[in-house]
Amino acid sequence: MDRDTTDRAWFTTLVGNPELRVGGAKFTAGSAATGMYRGLKLWEAAVKEAGTLDQAAVIRALDHAKIAQGPGGPAEMVPGHASPEEHARNPLHFRLTQEKKPDFSAYYEDQGIHGFHSHLHDEEELKKNIAIYYGMISLMDSQIGRILEALDRLGVAGETLVVFTTDHGHFLGQHGLIAKGAFHYEDMIRVPFIVRWPGKAPAGEVSQALQSLVDLAPTFLAAAGREIPGVMTGVNQLPAWCEGRPVRDHAIVENRHTFKNVHHRTYVEDRYKITVYRQGEDGELFDLVEDPSEINNLWHDPQAAELKCRLLQRFLQATLAAEPTRMPRIAGA
């Protein structure tokens, strides 16, 4: 039974079972779980055990204890946790996530808000979610590998720039949080970033150069030899990707989930990051060298007041520098 056949059967089963239960856990097609219990590898193992692509038979095989509790299963997963009192120094919405029935009504404007709910969770259920998450990664890795193999097979890999990244990270218990939300920890805003361009981007090297998703469009245009329009606020990252020369000393991350209540920006440098909210007096300031786990928020720390002022100035200057210039100036007036 070839890979394409099992792939098609996998997705057919998902579509046909919008709420698939395996090993006591519920998976919803289209959600973060999407039925992948340790991903494609587990699916293939279930097909092999069942000896058929019949949906009912494969689901029974998926539910088999020998598979569900095998290597890489939930029992081996280690969830993250919040450190004692770490949210005592954070803005209110962080603390509310650690309550059983939090009241986020003050933040609502015109829609629901990602992450503004209780993040208290059953650890055993979270272990299942982590196993599922690793399965999703395995599935994506397998499918992206097929794309790269096709580029090699067709002889066009050398003229194809491939970038693998994502829009945000995912909490699996870190800081007491789950899934996603308006929490600009590194777990959320530091995303995978892999570049493949044979003959131009050196293979196997690791770079610490700061990247931003707004850099993708101008970099792709530069790679194609096209002009970068002034309306784009990103920078050309080809020097970093191909020559190892960083082109950024900072990045700015924004979350504007509602008009004003959940609207904040984070300025990130190699060592420090600072987050400013549109309303209120709270914020976040972390030293990523001395406090890489981001436990000690320095925003209200008197000893960090001078550092905070310097970062706020650099943050404002970076915001000004990021303003688009839609067209070149042609008059002196």
C-alpha cells in the first residue's frame, strides 16, 4: 500500500468523521488536533495492523492499546508549567488565565478574543495534545519532504527559493498557558524559520539574525530581481540568508485583536524585549539573556527604569522607521 493511498485514506477518514474519538480523546477535523494521533506514522501503523483501508477497521486499530501507548505516545510527553508567582508581575489578563472562571468581560469589544479564557487544564489531556502536536509536525515534515523531493526530481531545486515558517507558536503548558493568545512570550513569537536555496543559501548553517514575517515579500521580490515598493515595511533578508550578514537589529510584533482593549506591540532585540499596550499602565520587559524563560517581568522594577526608557526610545524610533514611503519624493517643498 503506497504513501499516496494511505494519505488519501487518512484525510477521507477525517472528512467522514468530524468528531473522531481515538483512545478516549476527541479530535475535530479542522481544529488544532485534526484527528492526527501521532500523525501519519501512526496512521500507517494502523493501516498495516488493520490490513485494510476500511475506515471502521482502521479506527479500531488506532484505538488499539499497543499503538496508542507506543513510543512517542502521551505517557512520554512532558507539559510545561507556570513558575510560582510569575504572573504577579504581569498585566491582569495573564493572571486571569490561571483562574477557574475568569471574568474577561472588560476586554471584549466586538468579538471573542483568542486565549482570553481559563487556561487551567488536565495534565493527562494536555499530554495527549502534545502527542497530537508532535504528530502534526511529523505529518507536515513528511509532506514538505515530498515537495522538496519533487523539486530535486524535476531539476528545478537550484532555481527555487523555499522558506519554511509559520505565523505564531503554540503554548503547551509553558507559563501555565495553552494554545495561543495575546501573550508575547518567545514561545508564541519566535517561530521556525528555514531557508533552502541550493547554491545560494549555505546548507546546514544556523543563524541568529533577527527575522520578521514582513520581510518575506520584499526578500522574495529581491530574489526575483524585482523592485521593492515603498509601501512594504519589511527589509530584504538575502544578505542574512546567503552571506550571513544580519540586516536587522530589532523586530516588532503586533497583536490587535480588538480595536483598543487588546492592542499591543512588542519590540525585540537580541537581548531585550519590551511590550507596550494601547491602554493602561502595565507592560512587559524581559532580559532574554539573564531570564531566557521570561519569568521576571521588569516593567515596574525601579532598578530597570533607565533600561526601560532607553528601550522605549528605540521602540518609538523603530516604529517611525517602519512607516511606509509609498512613492519617492520628487519635489523639494
